[in-house]
Amino acid sequence: MEPMEPVIGLEIHAQLNTRTKLFCSCATDFGAQPNTNICEICTGQPGALPRMNKRALELAAKAGLALGSHVNQVSLFSRKNYFYPDLPNGFQTSQLDPPICQGGELAITTASGAQKIVHLNRIHLEDDAGKCIHDEKRGISLIDLNRAGTPLIEIVTEPELSGSFEAVGFLKKLHSLLVRLGVTKGRMEEGEFRCDVNISLKPVGSAVLGVRGEIKNLNSFKFVGQAIDYEIQRQTALYERGQKVLQETLHFDSAKGQTRSLRSKEEAHDYRYFPQPDLPPVQVSDELLERLKGELPDPPEKILDRLVSLGLRPENGRLLLERTDAVEYFDRALGFYNEPVKVFSVMEEFFLPACHKENIGPFESLFGPEKLASLAKLMADGILGRRKVQELFSDFFTKGLDPQKELAGHAQIKDDGELMGIIKEVVSSHPKESEKYKKGEKKILSFLVGLVMKQSQGRAEPKKASELLKDYLTGKA
């Protein structure tokens, strides 16, 4: 069999960061009781007329501008007809021709370290379907329409990606950009950023694409990589055995790490699109385009260069760029303590993991930039040790405490005489261990240092405690 290479295209669905749905005023809140955020419009009641969410339009255009797309100043909604049990209208309101945005591109880094431009085909607006909940124990399926009508943009790439590394890299960079723009909150566990992956194999160098499989509704970067790798192996094995690859829709079973067929797919969809008669053309004015252009932040590459110029490593800068509002929070903290590396260190080790655990953004935390800057300075000055911060940070974070005002009983011991007093007490109460050290069992030192840390309630600086302890045990102090 001649050598084959994969060709991958992505269809990414991003939920727009709006308070209400695309065509009605129902809330888009996640986790509400089933079928409570609904009305006659999003449940498809006869005679109910949709009305366009202006904010959704602005966010879609903003995404297009940031990705270098051409924003059409007039676009149309169409009815995309197909049956899903959780699609109450019996059609999805989407955009066929023209969509709100056409073209665009995003640069990624390949596995070899080279830069590669991935071109976009289009970005269009559409509403989401509801959700089917299958109760296997009772043998029934339940429908929750809270999500029905939620505003989405679908970003369609050209088939230009050549493996899981590139696909995951593209998705991570796109996700970071859209979140930083405020286009989406991007909470993947809530389905706010998910994608379909189209994969085919073709002979190396050929311009003719092979038969593709479409893996639906992946909402994890990890699963995207695993699904692509498995599907490439599966299709390769079929070609090697002389079997046909069928055009089909696939589901990725993350527990088994395998794709499985959901349904066969004809060569072309026939959704019987026709213009949505209940909605006027979508219009984007010159004034709106100019305003949105003025709201665009610096591109990620420019921000990364600035962060590196401050002394951060590239991977540190990328970590901040990947987290919503992290760069802005970092910049605000530098206004109170202009030591970028030290401020980043506290953010990386303590603050950002706490935000992730609580599922909140940096500015939603009670522990504001001024308090984080104060903590970074206290640690840099040796007043609060790392172990003590590990012990106290949960309270700092959840209660919004000012570290400077919480030093009583927690400040690191600076007086060698006070520390030596604790060391003498530990040695005298553990004579056997002390003698073992003197006889050459050097590993026992870490045990004794641990006792000093415990006796000092974490206020001793471990390195200094170790040095003074060695001096005392060897008679130098």
C-alpha cells in the first residue's frame, strides 16, 4: 500500500457570552432545573416569532475581525431542516449563504516548531439544540430544552491540519483567543466550546481527499487528540486490509479510547435549507465594525513578546494567555509590586490553581491583585515562607484576607538566636537521632529539620534551619 497521510478539518462550536438566548429573552444559565429557562419561542410554539439578540451579532463579528475574516455587512438566517428529538422547531436556525463571516486564518506551531497558517472557511451564527437525557434503568429518554436556542458561532476550518498535535494546538489557541475577547466563556465541561473533527487519509502528495469520518461533539482537548490518533490508526488498518472506509458519523468513547459508528452518512447532506421567513437580514453597520475594531486587544503573539521581555519564560506567558483574564490580573498586580517573575510564581503555584478549583475567573476572586502583590513581596522578602503560605493560602483566597495584616504568629523567623533555641530543644528531645547523624547517617537530618519546622509551626526557613542544625550537631555553633 502506498504511504498515506491524514487530512483534518474542524467544525468548532463556541457558545456566545450572552445573558439571553439567540432569539428570545430566556436566560442561558447552566445548571438550572430542567425546562425552566424556556418560553414559547425557544420551544417552537406555533405563531411565536423570534427576535435577534444584538449582543450575539456583535460577538460573532468581533470573533471574525480578530481572526482576519471578512465580516459581511448583510447576512441571512436559514432554516436547516432535520429531526432531533431535542430540536423543538423541527429545524435549526443557522446561516448558509452568506454567513456573517467568511475566510480568516490562525497561525499555529507544528510539531517541528515551524509556523503554519490554518485557513478558515467561514464563521456563522446558529442556535443550539436541547439535550436528551437517556435513563437506561427506566428505559426512557427525557428532554431538557434549557439549552435550546442558546447562541453559537460555528467556526469551520479548511482541511489543512495533519495530525492530533496540530489540531489540539489550533483548538487551544482559538479557545484562548475567544475567551480573551469575551466572545465566549469557553467552559468546556459545560459544552461552551466543543468541536466536530473530520478525518480522512490520502496518498502522500495527492490533491484528492479520501473518504472522511466525522467525530461529533468533543469537548476536551485530551479527547480530541486521542480520538484523532485512534481514527487515523483505524482508517489506516482498513486501507492496509484492502477494505473501504465508509463515510459515517462517529462517537468517541473516552473510556475505551475508541471511535464507534453512530450512523452512516451520504455523500452530501440534504437539509433542505431555505431562508428563515421570520427573521430579517442581519446587518452590520460601518459604525459597529469600527467600534469592534477599537475593542480588539493586542494579538497573543504581541502579548507573549511583552511578557517574555518582562523576564517570564515563553511557557509562563502562554500559561497566562490560556487563562481568562490572567494577563490582565497579572498586569494589575505588577502595579503594586513590579517584580514580574515573583508575581507570576505566586500566581502559578497558588492563585491560578485555586481559581481553577473554584471554577471562577481571577477577578471573581476576593483575593485581588493588590493582595497577591503583597503576598509575593512578603515571600520575596523572606517574611512568609513557602510552607506557611501553603498552609494559609486557602484562607487568604476564600476570605479575601490581606497577607500583610495576617502576619501575627505566621511571619518567618528571622532571628538566628530564636531559631537556634528551637534547634537545641529538638536535639535534646531526640538524642538517638542526633547521635545517628553524628555517626554518619546523614539522611536523618531531614527528619530533624522536619521536627524543627513542626516546632516552629512552619515559621522556620527550611534551608537556614538545615544549615544551623548541621552546625550545631557538628559543634560549629
